[in-house]
Amino acid sequence: MLRVVQQGLKLAAAIGLGSSLLSASLFAGSAQAANEQYFPLQSYRVGPYAAGGTGFFGGFIDYLQYVNTKEGGVNGVKFTWSECETEYVVEKGVECYERLKKGLNGAPAAATNPLSVGIAYATLERSAADKLPLITINHGRTDSTDGSVFPYVFPLQLNPYSEVSAIINYIATKSGGLDKLKGKKIVTLYHGSPYGKETNPILELLAKKYGFELTLLEVPHPGNEQQSQWLNIRRIKPDWVILRGWGVMNPVALKTAQKTGFPADHIIGNIWSNSEEDAAPAGSAAKGFISITTHPSGTNFPVLQDIDKVVLKAGKGNLQDPKRFGTVYYNLGVVNGILNVEAVRVAQAKFGKRPLTGEEVRWGFENIRLDEKRLKELGAYGLVQPLKLSCSDHEGGGAVRFQQWDGSKWNVISDWVQADRKLLRPIIEESSHQYAKEKGITPRDCSKES
Amino acid sequence: MLYRESGQFISDYRADRRLFRLWQERAGFYLLLVFAFAVVPFIANDYWFSAILVPFLVLSLAGLGLNLLTGYAGQLSLGSAAFMAVGAFAAYNFHLRIEGLPFLLSFILGGVAAAGVGILFGLPSLRIKGFYLLVSTLAAQFFVQWVLTSVGWFSNNNASGVITAPPLLIWGRDFSSPAGRYLLTLAVVVALALLARNIVRSELGRHWMAVRDMDTAAAVIGIPILKTKLLAFAISSFFLGVAGALWAFTYLGTVEPHGFDLTRSFQILFIIIIGGMGSILGNFLGAAFIVLLPILLSNLSGTVLAGLIDPGQLENLQKIIFGGLIVFFLIKEPFGLARLWQNFRERSRIWPLRY
């Protein structure tokens, strides 16, 4: 008798109890509507990409905290948020998305910001079905720039195509004009993953257009062995190397470059090779390394000074290591916070001063108008580029600045360099229209949107 | 007493061949089916469908595929995720390139393609055994991922190599809603689980078990080793391929080679180790353990401990608890959760008496 009960209990513990506890915990929490706007955070604080995740979500949370403390939210609507760990793993990100999309204690969700290409792809259609904006700042699916086909996806500031186009334009100014690119040798060292390969067709197109010699070299994931690639580079003797790296691949590339005698100041890192965590581990080999950035690092911006005063000094900061305040990933989180909050503010001006639905926030994103005056008001002049989004353009900016590593920190060395967005637009539209056809989506008529 | 078989006589061959011989088991099975098909769609919400039930079912099917190979035929494999990837990409390409192909048929063709690749990588099993075979299936894992990433044709020359699944239209009905995805997955998984249960009771299944227990002895009594082993690889890969197609089409909605990496192969292996080798039910129990428990822990810690502990620490704490539970269950029952169920059944048969 006893043993039967024991066995039964064991089994129940294995299956039954688990699921009942799960449901109990899922439906816990009161459903009282509050005057709050909710941000579901699919963050990653453990795993191989934790450096990026803690910095980005730290900055994002600190900015939301700052708006809450300083201004009491937007027009009296406070922000609330909760985190769900994804470890950068797609299924976990999807689970988090489904868990958090409904909002928290009656506060509706404004937008999701997974900061992961894989999770963004997997929640792309879900976002459209749930009418919840999906923000992929500085990354994501390039053709989602076309908002008529992807109404709920926003690759804010910079999509991958604009990124390479801006790098080529920068090389051109360094060489004395676009016509001087002819005959130059450029090597692109890319991470052997979907992310790494995304821009290869555009580089080939630009190479044909401007007549430079392009060599594409793949580094297999994770990229901790690059001897043969760099020996190849030494043989080719290129004028510039574009580093399209990821995680550990970046410092290894810089170290191997030093070993093979290639100068670091002719290596240009892309948007995921531009953080302190990418350059610092390479030590002296990184000195002179150039990379692009959509936002300078550092703390000399009024908004960051203010966050320091209002949030960090008050002991409410999210960062574990306060030294990371003002680093590239942290500032990206702050920029992301500024853009999300601005979208809510714009949408509230139209729909009323109350918590908004995802659909209304989407309208806010499409009507973001950040000019120099507005940026100065926000204290983010020089930190965020002027941005103007619309129904058909979900990217808005497409400009980057270049920075150089001096051995301990990044120094900005250029003004905003603009991507050739006119050239890229037809390619983006071709791809988005093909997607629309595959999926049976009728693109919105953007001339009718207000 | 609770589970009594006395009085249930088998008097003809048809009754002898039934899947479940006891009326208690039959009734339980039908009740479960009715519950899953007719009750769950009305009581579950979106979160349960898309984040819990569908991945649970798909991973159960993947576990089932590996269990046929490892649990029944005794061939170790670490290439499960690779066969899933082949299934997913093949199903995508069949659907894309053959106009008007019924959706379910593209799943089956995806499974067939995976079976083909499975046979290819099963060839070394004729010469090598055990851990050495494990290493050669590891080659499948890396090779398939490499091919799918570097040959653009498989992803329809998509620049980033990530593909989104087409709309789920079957006989003009749209299964794209969360409940629809669940029902579609459930139907496929139930059909294949019944098929698997029949296979392991057939002549082929008995050959597999003979080979598993000692392949030299099996060869001596006249079992064709070549055919038996290769069929094990083919059928197992077919199941895994269909699971991969479901993973891509009904669960995530995207296909990406990176999603089928070595970690996934390990996950499937853990499902069958924890669930129980050589058992159909074990796959479902194992998948429930592997899929549901981390979600449960994460939900509990999200509601109970949020704000008290740093989120990063909390995540690591969950991993420690989960790992501890795996160790605990394997110590308590080295043969897996399915054995717990079996013990329970045997004990309840004689309850309230005992030997």
C-alpha cells in the first residue's frame, strides 16, 4: 500500500504536480488595470553573449527608470517592465515572447526588443499577428525596412545593408573620393553564419559599381582560429579589411592581424565588432583599430550625466559593474530607450495620455521625428542621429560615425557618414515584395497613412 | 486491484494483436486522446499552445525517433539534430519547388529525405559500435549544418540563410492560429507514435531488439544485420525529419541551420535517457521533463523571487536546480521515468496485497 502511494507520488511529482504548479504560477498576479505602460524584456544575462545583453538591457532599464524618476513617466503614465532570460536561444526567446506579450498586471505591452537576430526572425510573424512592434535596433532583417510589407518590424537607425554602404563611403572619403575606389583591394572577413553572410551580395554589388577588388573570406563559428585566413590576407595585401565579426572572433582577428603584420588602423569593424568587449581583450594589438558606431561611447552627454545623477547615484542602476556605464552596449541600450520612449510620447500626443496598445505605439514609431532641436531637448545631441521614420521607411537614419581604439577607450574620429540609401532601396523592396508574395501579404498603401 | 488483468481472456488472434491488451489501458488511452483533441483546444491559451504544448510534442516525436534507433536497435547516435535539419529544409524545398504539393505530403517527403541521409550516415554502423559509432554520427551533425549554411540553394538563396515557413494551409483550411498549430502537431505526433508502437511489435522491431542485445547472436540465428541496422537508421531519421519539419513549420515558423546544432542533439539524447530507453511513453515523459521543468522553474522564480536576487544569478540558480533534479531522478530510477510508471502499474496490480 505504502509503496504504491510512494510510486504514485513520485510519478505525480514528475508530471502532474509540475504542470499544476506551472499553471498556478502563470495565472498568479492580480489583473488590476494600472496607469502604466509595460515593456517585456527578453534579456540575456548568462551564456556566451552575456556581455552584450547585460550592457544593452542595463542601459535600457536605466533609461526607463530615469524617465520614471525624473518625469514620473510620460504624461503621468509610468513605465513598468519585467525580464525573461533568453540566453540568446531562439526557443527561449519565443517562450518569453509568448509569456510576456499580454502585458503585466493590466499594463499593456508597448514593444519587444529582443536584440537577437534569431529571436527577431522567429517572432516576426507573431508580432504582426499580435500587433506588437518588434524593434531590432541596428540589426535585423534588412528588408523589414520596407514598412508597407512589415508594418510591425523596425530595424531602427541602421540596417545591415546601410552598414556596409556607409563603410565603403568612409573608405572612399579616406581615399579621396568614390572614383578613387577603383582598383583598391578590400577584404571582408565575415563570421560563418546567416548574420555574417547577409551583406555579401551588397558588397559584391558595390564592388562592381565602384570597381574595387573584393575578396570574401569566411571564418567558421566561433572564430578562435584564423591563421589561414590572415595568411591569405597577407598574400592579397589589401588596402582595407572589413571585419564582420561576432564575439570571440573579433579579438582573435586583431591578434592574428598583428602576428601577420597587418596594421590595425586599416581594419574596420562593423556594428557587432565595435564594443569595448571586442577590442580590449586583444590588448595592444587592438590599438588603432577602427570601427563604426551609431552612437559614441562615453559619458559626456547631458542625458547620460543626468542618468548618472538621478539613477546611478541613487543606487537604482541596473549594471552590476558600474565601470561599464557609458560603454558601447550600455549606450546602445540608452539610445534604444530614448527611441522607445519617444515613440510612446509621439503616440500619446495622438491617442491620448493613457497606456497605449501595441498598434498605437507602432504609429508612434512611424512618426518619430528627431531633429537637432528635439535631440538637444532630450540631451542626446551627438548620441543619437537625426531620425525620421515613416510608413514606408522603418529605418530612418542610415548614418554612422567612426571611432578608433586608443588602447583603453574609443575616440570618435568622424562626423556622421551617410549610407547610399537610394541605391539600396530598390534591392530592399525587391526582397520585401518577394516576401509579401510568398506569404500572401498585400502591402499597405503608404500614401493613405497619416 | 486497481489494475487488474484477471478475467480478461484473449481468445482469438485479433485480440492478441491489440496495441493495448487491458481494457484499463485502452480506456485510459482513448480518454487521453479525447482530452488532447477535444478538451485542450478549449481550455488552453496562446501561451500554452505556442510556448509549451507544441515544442513538447515536437521534442517527444524527436525523442521517439532517436529511441527507435538507440533504445530499440541499440545504435548510439549524436546526429539527431542534423536529421531534423534535413527534414526541415527538405520539407521547405519540396513545398517551395513543387507547385500545389499538399502540405502534409511535403512533411512526409521531408522525412523521406532525412531517411536517405540517415542511411548514408548509418553505413559505418555495420563496422563500428558503441561510442565509436557515436563519433561517426557526430560527423553528420557538423556536415549537414555546414552544407546547409554554405550551399545557398537550400535556403532559396536567402542572403541570411534564414527562411520563414509558408502559411499552414491544409485542404483550404488555415492552421496558423496557435490552436490550429497545436492540433496539426498533435495529429502528426499521435499518428507517428502509433506507427512506432506497431513497428516495435513487428518482426522488424524484434530484429532490432535482437541486434541490440547481441548482434553476433542475432546474425547467427539468421537476422540480416545489414538490413536491420540500416532500416533502424532510416526509420529513426524519418521520424526525426518529420519532427524537424514540425519544429520549423508549426513551432518556430522559421528555418535556420543554427537552430539544429549539437546542443539540440544532446537535448534529444537526454530526453530518451531521462524518459527511458526502449519505451514509447518514455519519450513523452522525458520531453515533458526537459521542456516543462525549466519553464516551470523560470516562471516560478519570475513570480516568487523576482527583485530579490539579481536576474543573472537567478538564471544560474535555475540551472543548478534543474541539473540537481536530473541527477536525483537518475539515481532514484536509472531506467528512466517510464520505469517509474511501469513500477507503479505492477504495484497497483496486486494492491492492496503485496508479495
